[in-house]
Amino acid sequence: MATYEKEHMLYADGVFSDITERKRAAEDLRKHREQLEELVEERTAELG
């Protein structure tokens, strides 16, 4: 973000992105990975 002052006013210029969907997708992937790990542990225990 760039800032500058002109005529006693402070200005800011930049780009912001909404990453809500990206964060939600990452959380969904984390949950699915945990579920898969639990399934693998259960199946491994059944084999043993």
C-alpha cells in the first residue's frame, strides 16, 4: 500500500482482496484430511 500527503491530506492507495472463500476451502480440506486419517487408523486397527 502506498501512502502520500497532498495539501495537508493523507492518501492511501492499494489493492485488497477478499480471501474468505480461500480460507473456507483450506478449512474444508483440513477437515477432510482429518476424516481420512481417522478412517485409515480405523481400518488399520481392523486389520491388526
